[in-house]
Amino acid sequence: MFQIGLVGNPNSGKSSLFNALTGLNQKVGNFPGVTVDKKTGQSFLSEGLAASIIDLPGTYSLYPRRGDEWVTYKVLMGQDPDVQLDMLILLADASNLKRNLLFVSQIIDLKIPVVVALTMMDLARSKGIEIDIEGLERELGVPVVAVNPRKNKGIPALKKVMEAMAKQQYKAPLRDFIGNRELSPEAVDQVKELVSGLSDYKAIHYLINHENFSLTDKLQASIEATEKNTQFNPTKTQAEEIMQRYVRIKGIMQQTISEPDPLHKSLLTEKLDNLLIHRVWGYLILLAVLFLLFQSVFLIAQYPMDAIEWSFGSFGSWVSGILPNSWWSDLLVNGLIAGLSGILVFVPQIMILFGLITILEDTGYMARISFLTDKLMRKVGLNGKSVMPMISAFACAVPAIMSARNIENKKERLLTILVTPLMSCSARLPVFTILIALVIPQEKVWGLVSLQGLVMMGLYLLGIVMAMLVAWVAKWFIHNKEKSFFILELPMYRAPRWKNIFTTMVQKARIFVTDAGKVIMVISLLLWALSSYGPGDRMEKVETEYAVLKKNQPDRVQELDREESAAKLANSYAGILGKSLEPVIEPLGYDWKIGIALITSFAAREVFVGTMATLYSVGDSDDDSGLLLREKMQLARKRDGTPVYTLATGLSLMVFYVLAMQCMSTLAVVKRETRSWKWPVIQLVYMTALAYLMSLLVYKIFV
């Protein structure tokens, strides 16, 4: 099967083309020895002719700096034993062709068969740019095809060219884009004698980066000797090469591309950027955007959430009424149905949150957020590129930590990984929602703004502020002399792709229900068992004691039923586990039931709600089985008769969940990214200590 590499600058439409070519025939792994994603897929170029498409990480040139750029570079240099490319599809942004042509010219000189796929043609036309594709093809000496992967345009024409290349009807151009040999003739000739089959340009890269290649010791020594004997200067050679390339690129653009006079063009993007990345208005607009995002999550989702809660409450009461009083009916109502309710009730909020974040990314505003926050980030030891992982962590910390790979500076990357879990991920959303509903009244501030929405935004801002403080403190303990640069391409503003947004919302909801839902359901059923049974004959003693009391006091049967349920729960395995933890968490205002939830939610934070649903359903009498979980939690009392969920306890618990590291998956991915257990352990210790101390402070303030 042919191996075809997909390469191009970042933001050139590579992922869209990969999806258009491969459809559902995709799989994701890792490149050997590194944590960079390796996306591969199968594409049928024609009947009976299949190709393996490899989506290589985006890069601006053949002079790599980041880890993911080195992966692409080594593949193109033939240094990856698992990937031996037969041809390349090189994506070039038609709206920014001068910059893209630098990479195109470098690839051409590697002498790998390549087809240039021109993307963003609609954007180029909107800028008044006209491209003579046939003339460009003639000047470059390689096939050029205009494509629009978003709308599936140009894909058949691209496949035809790929098929022709597979049948060797196209070959790499014989003439170099520039005179690479003339940059250092003696050194190039000697390296080509040492390594057969190299082009002049690839020989230059062997001279510059041979230390990073998998070569024999003898060959390494020979290339090193060549460098010294010929007085090869890598920096000077690279500078001369780039200058020569841009001279030729300028000539090609003059012959094949018609651009409007830059003095007369006034783009919407420029006008918007004057406002959205303004040194004052930009920050105010950013705060307004975040405010609207969290208000929308809370207000829009309220109606479907109420409907789901009511449906499960009614269904649970109906099932409880028609089934006999036995262990299996109790398992069905208080284990299965209660657990399922705890999963599905938060799907509307998760869908809305992911939908809004996708809109910010699709429109191009997310990149502006990185630009705006770079100055602030540098003061605490991070840079603007840290913002993208941190904002992504509002959805989930696991992919957010993995996305920190594009931060070149090792210290800034490590700091980003250490503080990213402090961002309030979607798994915390169910916890915040139920606690806010319990202790924060449904009131309007100034008659317009939801108080509950303000508290929700405050919790998210708390995570951001604490992340900044932790990064500022940690930067003094992590030493690295490597210089940091922040280079960011601001994409054009574009209308959001509503199909993409809807697909993302459905996918994230499905992932939550299937992945997190499995964990919640298993723990709900396990908790039902732990809550329904106890060691030895404890449960039997409680039943015997209350049977006598009911017989002697028939007028108190209903009250004694409640007391019996509470006593059984206290003597169950779950009760014993929670009570053993109670002395540690009592200063925070928590009872033993909350203690059980803190333990179980280490598997996944959203399990807190399923745990509460199970514990309070098991602990209630049949008469209360139809009550909503929030109402049951509001009725909960401590030993002294005071409510469990006061304002102080609720706020303390919310702060604990903002700051605590309660996610096994996050710890596992931090270990994978840092290749050490040192940093996940440090993360677990500092976040748990911070959560405990801040929760204690909040409880003492509001009690």
C-alpha cells in the first residue's frame, strides 16, 4: 500500500483534508518514542487502488524547533523506520501564499514526489487575490490542485493526481528550486559521497542536523570531519538559503498571482482586530464573552435538566410502586435508575459548553484570546500558547495537557501541565450545578443577571486565578535557561461551521455518557451494595431493634422507618468507610456521606452526583422515593439536627472541587507526558493541600 504524507503549515486545513480523504477509516496512535499523535487513515484513490494517508504535525519550514515539528522533519528526512513515504500532499493557504511557498520550495528540493493542494481559495478571493494555478504549476514544476475540504470540493481532482503519481506518471522536478549546491559546494559533494541517494538540499540538512539522525558512529564522525574541513557554517547557510528562496518566490508571485494594493484594502478582520485585541477594550470584551458563556450554560440548560430530573423522579416512583419490596427492586430503583439519572441530567450543560467553545475556535476568536493573555502569562512564567491548553481544560484536562506539546520552552510546558488541572473541567460541572442549586437562591442581580450564573463564573475564575498564582510560585523552583518566544498566527475570522458544532456537541455528550457514564454506573451499583450490606450481623441487629420499637410504638411507624433506614446506612460498609474519614473532613463542614463521595469521585469527579443519588435514595424511605435528589439533600441533617448543606458547607465543597486533583486519568496522562511519576505526585500533593486549606478558609468565613 502506498504511504502518502499530509504536510503543511499550521491552520492550512490539513485536518479537514485528512477527514475528507479518509472518512471513518482512521486510527490514532503515537510516533515511536514520543507522545506526538500519529493519525493514519485509508483512502481509495480508485477502484482497487488504496493508499495509507499519514497526517504529519504542522510545521512552517524544514528547520524544526518544537517536538512535533521534529517528528515531521525526521519523517521527511527518511529517519523514521516506520514511515517511508512514497509521495506527499502539501497543503498551502492560498490567502497567505508567500509564507506557504517557503515550505513548498523546501519540500520540492527534497526530491520527494509532491502535489500541492491549494486551500482557502474562497478566503483568497474575498481578499481580492487571483491565482493562475496553471502558471503556478509550471513555475514550481509540481502539480497544483485547488481544494475545499470543508465543502468536499476538489477532492476527486486531487485523487486523480494522487493516482497518477502512484502510477509514476509524475516525478519530482529535476531542477532545484534554488542552487542548493552553490551554498556550500565542497561540503555538499562530500556528504553525497558518504550517503548515497541524497539530493543537494538533503545533504545540507545532513550537515546541519546529523547529530539528531540515526546514523552509525563512523558516518557521524565522517560528517563532523566534513563540517570542520570545509568550514561549513550552518547559520550562514540557512540564512542565505532562506533569502534566495524568497527572491525566487517573489518572482513567481509577480508572474502568477494578482493581489490588490495593500494601501487600499480594508478587511473586516483588521477592523475587528482593532477592537477585539485592543489593550483595553479587548480585555473587557474577553470578560464579557466568558460571562455570557457561563450564563448561557446555566440558563439555557435549566429547562431540559428539569425535564430529565422530573422524568426520572416520576419513573422511579412508578417502578417502586409496582415492584415487590425485595433486594432486586431496591437495586433497580436506588442503584440503576438513580445512577442513570445522575449521568443523563448533565448532558444538556455539557453539550452547550462544548458547543460554545467550538464556536469560539471556529470563528478565530480563541487565537485572539492567546494573543491578549500573553503579556499576563509571561509575568507568571507561562506564555500565550499556554492559554489554549488551559481553555481546552474547561472541557477536559487530559487532551488539554496533551495539547501543551506545542509549547517549545520546556519550563513553560511543564508549568502549563502542572496548573492546567486547576481549570474547571466539564466533569466538575455536575458537582457545581447541584451544589449551586442547593445553597444559592434563584435570584436576579440588578434584575437581569442570574446569581447562580455569577457564582458559576466565580468558580471558573477562581481556578484561573489559582493557576496563575501556582505558576508564579512554581517558576522560582523550576530552572531552565532556554529562551522563550511567542509566535502565533492569527487566523481570519470565519463564520462557524454549524454542522461541525452540532457534531462536536453530540460526540462530547456521547463520550460523557459512554465513558464517564460507565464509571458512574459501576460506582453507583457498587455503592448500592456497600450501602445495603454491612459486616457481621450489624444490619440484622438494626432490623431486630427497630422491629421491637415499631411493635411497641405503632403510632411512630413512619418516623421509625426513617430512623431505621438511616441506621442501616450508618452501619453499612459505606457508612463505616465514610465515618472513618469524617474526623479529617469535619472541620470543612462535611459529613460522612460527603466523605464517601470524595473517595469515589477520585475515579471521576462527576461521580459525586451519582454517589449522592445512590446514598440518599438508599437512605430514604419508600414514601420519599419520588423526591428529587436536590430536595433529599436539602432535608439531610447532621447528628445535632442542623442542615448538612448550609451556605458555608456548599461553598467550601465547591472550592474543594475547584482545586482538588480528583482524576486518575489526568495523573496518568501527566506521567505519560513528563515521563516521570515525580510530577504527578507533586501535582496530587499540592492540589490536595491547596484544596483542603482553601475549603477550610471559606468554611470559617461563611459559617
